[in-house]
Amino acid sequence: MTQPLPVIIVGAGMAAYGVAREFRKLDKTTALLIVSSDQAGAYAKPMLSNALAMGKDAAQLLSHSAAQMAATLDATIVGGVDITTIDPAARTIGSADGRSFAYRDLVLALGASPIRLPLGGDGAAAVLSVNHLDDYALLRTALAGLGRPARVTILGAGLIGCEFADDLVAGGHQVTLVDPHPRPLAALAAPALSAALVAAWAPLPITLKLGTTASVVRRQGAALVVELADGSAVDADIVLSAVGLRPAIALAQSAGLATARGIVIDPFGRTSAAHVYALGDCAEYRTGAGGGAVMPYVAPLLLAARAIGATLAGTPTPIVLRNDAVVVKTASLKLALAPPPAGSTGAWIHVDDGERIVARFVDGAGIVRGFGLSLHTPALRNALMAELDQAHQGAGAQG
Ligand SMILES: Cc1cc2nc3c(=O)[nH]c(=O)nc-3n(C[C@H](O)[C@H](O)[C@H](O)COP(=O)(O)OP(=O)(O)OC[C@H]3O[C@@H](n4cnc5c(N)ncnc54)[C@H](O)[C@@H]3O)c2cc1C
């Protein structure tokens, strides 16, 4: 008798384990196979940018080993296997080491890769980026190897760059933050909130090099020198790149699946190939009116995991995304940001009561499209979120 085919999930990040958990709650019998190029341990990735101040190393951030996850999920978990092919017609995937796995349904939870700046110089290869627990382990090793506080240059003052800056100085290190924009968090936050963050950092060993970019990283003895486009140079022990992520679409592309910035999925999380789903950092979600967006955050992937898990268990369930604020883990200044959709036109308007800043992004029709808060509380975030939802519903009714 032939064995029923398993549901296969490729990847072992929060998206993969999110789907696996949701699926197993509803379906206790179908075989579940999780295949990942890493060692498939489970960890909360957002912790990577605030673990230094807490003194946590990579092992302490690992919540469960692959074996523990396999037992919890009643799944087979294969780590260290890179999936290189998908044959949607045959319903098989193939690995770099020549193995083939047949699936009933396939879930791609492949994540994203750090964007590498085109840097010159013999130190360019030494630039680190942290998008995985193993990357964090490398950063910890580099910091510990110095035996003294490190001079860290961070390329990129977006969400991740700012969080690492804050975490590194809290951990006793010195930071230089480089960004082409004139202010940190430029793509996400109101100017008033960026200014408030800069003010909160003023007493800390954080040097801002804004309005310029790194062009060369060269070695100087055991250290590095970062040459900037404005002609200045920064001495560093460690250079950390945080300039953004690129969704992992190559595997899907080579199998003929529809891709744009991410792997294109419909409201049910289905890709353009039958029986193949995607979610998390690799996916491009439908956002209504035929639009799509990558959403490299935890909240959307948890919503997608719940819906796809239910669909795979036999109840077709659409992914219902909701607007959510991203909590920026900068301990120096608590921020929550719900930026307007990319390409929105309008202006930030803010109220500063001397203690807290509340900023709203308002479009030409007076509709609130985004917001940002300092010193936020759940109640305040929810109130602003409700305002945003209401404005969207109103805009929908008008449109
Ligand atoms: C430092 C940092 C801080 C963050 N902070 C926050 C935060 O505060 N709030 C928030 O909402 N979001 C935050 N995020 C984003 C959030 O953590 C991510 O959106 C989420 O973890 C992505 O999960 P994922 O499973 O899609 O991808 P990943 O965690 O990248 O997992 C991808 C998996 O796929 C595997 N894989 C890839 N290709 C293959 C292949 N070909 N074959 C086999 N396996 C493969 C990888 O080994 C990996 O296991 C942060 C991200 C970072 C980097």
C-alpha cells in the first residue's frame, strides 16, 4: 500500500514553525516533513537585536532544538538540507545533495537574505549582517574576541540598524551609524520621532554619519576603516550591515512560480502553482485592489500561518491581514510605528505634549494613512490603530 504523501514545509524560521503549529492543532495524522538549510532550531528572531544588552548568547536564544520541535509537532525535521528544485507537476522537491521528496502540499517559508552593498576594499568581505541566530553567534564571537568595548560601524539607520545601535551601546560598545538619509528611521517614522530618537541618543556613544554612504571597507591591521562617500573615514573593529533584506525568490522563480518582490501569493497563501503555498519574509501578500507587498514582520506571518494551517487541514481560510504597529526595540526611546503604505503621498503632522509625541501621516484627502508614537502603551497603540482602521474603512466606502 502506498503511503499518503506528507505536507512539506521548507524553512525552519518563525513562518515555517508557525504553519506547522497551526496545522498540527487541526490535523494530528497527516505526515509533516520540515526541511531546512539551517539546523532547524527554533528561536524568536526579533530577539537578535536586543539580546546583547540582556547578555544573552546564541545558545540562550534557542528556545527548542530541531529534535524538540520534531517531538512537539509530531513531525520529521531534516536540517542542513538546501532545497534547490521544485517540480510542481510531479509534486516533488529536490535537494543540493541529490535527495527528492514528494509532497501532498508544499509550504515555502524561505525567508529573505541581507542585501549586500557593493563595497570596495579588502575589508568588504568582513562586513557582518545579522538575519539568523548563526549570524548573531558570529557577532557575539567577534565582540568577545576583542576583550574590550568594540567600535562598531552600522551601515543603515532603519529599524534593524537603530535597534542594534541601541543594543550595542547598552552592551557597553561604541557605535557609528551611517545612512544616506538625513535622519534615522527615515522610511518609517515622522521627522519628529527621528529627532526624538537622536535626542535620546545624545548622551550615548552613538555617532551619526547621515546623508552619506559607505563606499570602501579596508583592513588596517586587526581593525577596519570605513571610507564614506562624503570623504570622511571611520575606524571600526566590526562593521555591521543593516541595509535591508531581499525576499528569497530564486527557488520559486526557477520552478516557474509567479514572483515580484516576493513569491506572489493569493489571499489563501497559494502561489501560482497548485498545492504550493508561501508565507513570511519570502512572500508577497495581496493587499487589496490587486496590490501586493512584502511584510517582513512577525504579525503578518502569524496571521498567514493560522490561515494556511487551517487551509492545509481542510478548511480553506483566507489570510486576513490587519494594520499593526511595529514596536521598535530601542530601549533609549520606546517607539511604535505604523508607517503609511509605500508610495503614499501626504504629510506627517505631530503633537508633542512635552512627554510623548503622537504623529499621524495624513494624505491629501485628510485620511490618516499611518502613525508613530513615542512612549507608547498598548492602550494608546490600540486607539491609534482603531483610528487608522476607521480611516481605511471610510476611504473604502468613499472609493
Ligand atoms: C534583527 C531582527 C530584528 C527583528 N525584529 C522584529 C520585531 O521587533 N518585530 C517584528 O515584527 N519583526 C522583526 N523582525 C522581522 C521578523 O523577525 C521576520 O519577519 C521573521 O522572523 C521572518 O521569518 P521567516 O520564517 O519568514 O524567515 P527566516 O527566519 O529567515 O527563515 C527562513 C528559513 O528558510 C530556510 N531556507 C531558506 N532557503 C532554503 C532552501 N533553499 N532550502 C531549505 N531551507 C531554506 C532557512 O534556513 C530558514 O530556516 C526582525 C528581524 C531581524 C533580522
